[in-house]
Amino acid sequence: MVIREPAETIFIDRLEILRLEGRDPAVLLHVESVGGDGAFRYLGAMIAGPDRKLAAVTYLEGFPPDDGSLGEIRPAIGAQIRPVTETTGGKGYELLIGYEVEDDTKVALRTGIVVTYRVGAREYVWRSPARLLYCSASMPTDRCEAVAEGERRLEAE
């Protein structure tokens, strides 16, 4: 996803769906946003349950979310998630990750999301290569896309 918003814009990335396999519930311990430093700041993560309506929207304004179609929303850290076989329609849980644009003149790339969770007494780590590219409004689209595709490296300056 490519973001081009002015400084102080607060938004939510809704890209990640958590589907727990197995029979036992898990507790989310930590959510980390990797990269993006300089242009946008990670605000935290919330989780929407399987009672939410399905949507193809990956971007929402504001954080924390205020959207009735998301069903029950709660902080991700400490949230218990049930196995996908026990969720409504097998939908799993939606991770809602909040950000604020800090500097709209820089280029920054989030390279992934890391979720640490516990099932019983054992901890696990799930890594998603969820890329989020921030480009200034003045940056040409082709250059921005080249960065997203990994064809060029830009320093955040």
C-alpha cells in the first residue's frame, strides 16, 4: 500500500488477518511495526473480532477506530483470540494498526509486522512481510512504485 497524506494525518492499516490454527486459544503479547521511521510513527494496534463485516478497505482515517462495521474492537496486546474453527465463518481476527504521518517530505518503507503470541505456556512469533510505503505528495508516482518494488533504494532524506 502507498500512502500520501499530509503531516499529522492519523490512519489505520487494516491489511493483516490473524487466523489461529489448532485447538487452543492464543494471547497476543506484542505487535511491532518494522520500518517506516522518519515519515510515519506507529501508534499501536487494536483487534477486531470475527463478528465484523467483511470489507475490502485496507485504509481508515483516525485511530483508534470508530467504525461500527468492525464489531467489537479492543487493544491487541493482551487480547485472546480463538482458533479459526471457532470463529464466525472462519474469518479470524483483523489487526488494526495505527500510524501518524510525522514528516510528509520523507520517504519511508514499513517492511513488515511482527506479532508475538502465547498458546499455553509456549511463545510464538508470526512475521508478515506487510509493506507500507510512504511517499511525499511531490514524489513522482513511478519513482514511488519503483521503491515499493524494491528496484531502488532511497535514503530517508
